[in-house]
Amino acid sequence: MAGPWTFLLTCALLTASSVQATLGPPAVLTIGPEVIKEKFTQALKDHNAVNILQQLPLLSAVREEPARGFVGSIVGTILKYIVWLKVTSASILQLQVEPLASMQEIVVRVPMDMVAGFNTPLIPTIVEMHMKTEAQAIIHVERNNQGLPHLVLSDCSNSQGSLSISLLHKLSFLVNPLADKVMNLLMPALPKLVKSKLCPVMEAAFQDMYTNLLHMVKTPVSLGFNHLEFDLLFPAIDYDIHLNLKVKLLDSQGKMTGWFNTSSTSITVPTLNNDYFSFVVRLDVVNAAVAALLPPEELAVLLDYVLPELARELKTSLKVISEKAAAQLGPTQIVKIFTQDTPIVLLTQDGAKLAQQVVFEVFATNEVRRPFFTLGIEANSEAQFYTKGDQLILNLNEINIERIQLMNTGISDFNPELLKGIITDILVSVLLPNENGKLRFGIPIPMVKAFGFEEAALSMTKDSLVITPSPHSTQDLYPLSS
């Protein structure tokens, strides 16, 4: 009988497995059938798939087919006198990409349209045949020798029932029997040629497509002097292909300052519907990106020179607390604003806010060392995320002070709420333009143009930002032809 320690260890392992199963990645790139279709079509073109079809060795394949009996021997004799039998034109029509019933695999169908002809001294004209067939293969997740999951394309073969061969032109009753025999021999030979000649090209094209996708994913995302780097955690298939990603934040020297992996905080990956792709970024990664663009800093403003109206309002407000202090405010009075820690983005489906901590100080002149007072402020701004082309832009609107606390005073104790209005105005006039100036260049989204789109669209959930193609930006898919 198993002892209590065995029981506890088993429970611990089961718990750990359960936790691991619910961990969510920091980012997910979901690729729909249209993108797979377009990228695979291009990869087949790059591998000269149509040229492979045009070079199919039809004659040798037909001669290798067994021909039995008396009629077979006649056909075999006639085939010896065929001058040539080859594909004269070929095209790969629009690919079909769709999930299998399990939803964990995707089938890719490659329909082919070819015209072939043969000639023999026995017949003064070229006999042309129209051949249609289809290759199909399965995309699924497989583990390599190191145990790491990756996408593969396998089980490539000719689709059952997809092959048809017919004569393009009417022939004489003397030629028809020969043409029928040649077509009958092509019926078993052509699927074998597709498997032996085209399937390796399809597998190589898919591997190149997958490699290019991963290369695109790894393109660094600039954040001013910093950048984000994405890399594959693991792929998954659930109707669409999901590339679950890990993320690193690096500074200008290439030193890693942030690392984001799986977390107990899962993200909501929306259904693509008619979208070509979606790029979902977890909230903690968004916060890291915003923090990299808005690092802690100190702002010092000669208020009377830069914002004289606010300088007068500050003096008026300060009189309520201390007339003596207000009288000391000179033309070189300085307001210092220190942003503390890192700002925090809060998301909802209806919008976003950016919360940050600020230290606020007022100096009578530019020569004094000690401020009249030091205030600790918890503020938030309306955070407006939007897209411009392939850029993600964040703009901050308004500033609301949630809490204001007197940290230090060189005059007398006072209720800082008395200065809330003027301080809000100063933050709106000084801090907000400074932060928006740093945010105005936006964050590039490389996969938008990599997938052939000019514009991105944005939505959000409580735990992530979701990037999709703009509905005004579409693609056309073209068949491959000779």
C-alpha cells in the first residue's frame, strides 16, 4: 500500500500539472486560414512548384505501369513509339485551408490544373489531355528530438477522388482507343508522381513559410532607446494556428531588463472570425512597454516665465495657506515634478487609464535649496490607445488627482486639498505635454506590413491589447500558373 508521503507527492505533482496547464503566455499571434493560404501560395511559388509540375516525367511513369494481357502487350508496344508525353501547361489554383474534425489539425489542399500532350508517328497530330488533381497534407504540432513542439506538414498525398483526365479535342475512332489506354495508365501514375515530386516541394515550402513566420515574430519592436523581443514558446492549433510567445525587454545596450513568460494570468484570445490574424499582448507587457517609453524623470519649470497665468494662480492659492510664503515667490520661482516608479495601465473594454505617482515641489526662487513643501500625488489620466498605419499610439488626456498627501513642509502644516486645483492645472500644462511628446512616435507592429496590410485596428479586453488588420485593408490571393 502506498504510504502518506507517496500520496502527498502524487497530489503535489497533480497540482503542479494543473497549474502548468492553466498558465497563459504573455503574447499570442493567431494566424487564420487566409494568411496560411497566402503565405503557403507564395512559398510554393518561391519553390517553383509549377515548374515541378511541368517537368513531371509522365512517359517514364506510364511505361512503368503494369500492362497485363493481350491488350496490355499491344499498348506496351505502342508506347514504345511515343515520341514524347509531357505536361505542356500547368497551374496551381487557389489553395484550400481548413481545420479537420478534431480542430487540432489543419488540412491544406493544393488543386492543380494541367494540360498534357503526347505524340507518336502513328498519329499525325498531338493528342492533348486535360488533367485535374489535388494534393493534400496535414499541418499539426509535433515534438522534435529535443522534445520541443513545432509545426510540421505531413501525410502528403493525392486527394482521393480528385483526379480526372479527359481529352481536350475529339479524335477519330481509330485514335480514341489509344488515348483511352494512355489516360487509363495515367490515372494510377499521376498520383504517384504527385506524391514523389510535388509533396517534397510542399513540405519544403511549408518549412520555409514557418521559418519566415518565426523570423517575423522575432523582429525587435522599438520602444525609443529600448526594445521588445518576442520568441516562440510553443505553437498550438485550434481551428487557427496560435504562436504562443515569450517576451524580453532590452535596454539600449542590449541588456535584458524585463522577462515575460507563462503566468497564472491568462489572456483572452478572441476568435478571428473574418480577420486574417490577431496579435494579443498581455497587460504586463503593455505596462513594461509604456514604462520604457515613460521612465522616471525630473521636470523643473520656471513657472513665471513659462506659464505666468498659472504662476499667478499658484500665488493666489498659496496666500490661503501662508501669505508670507506667497510673498516670497519671485520671478524665478521653480516648480519641480518628479515621476516616481513606473506608470500603470489599467484596461477595460470601454477604455484605459494610466495611473502614476508624482512628487510635486515649489521653490520660491531658483537660488533656494529648500522647497516650500513636498507633495505626494497619485494621479491618473485617460489613456487613449489607437493605431496609425502600422503604429500603436498612446495619447494621454486630462489628469485627475486621486490622492494628494503632504510629505514635507517648510512653512506650516496645511491641507494639500487646498492646492489640488492649481496643481492639476500645472500637471496638465507641464507633465502631460512632456509625456505625450515621448509617446507620439508610437510602437511599431511589424506583422501588419509583413502580412501585407497597411493599417492595423485595435481593441482591448481587461487583460490585453488586441491588434488585428484594419477592415479597410484587404488582400487578394492569386493562383500560381505557368
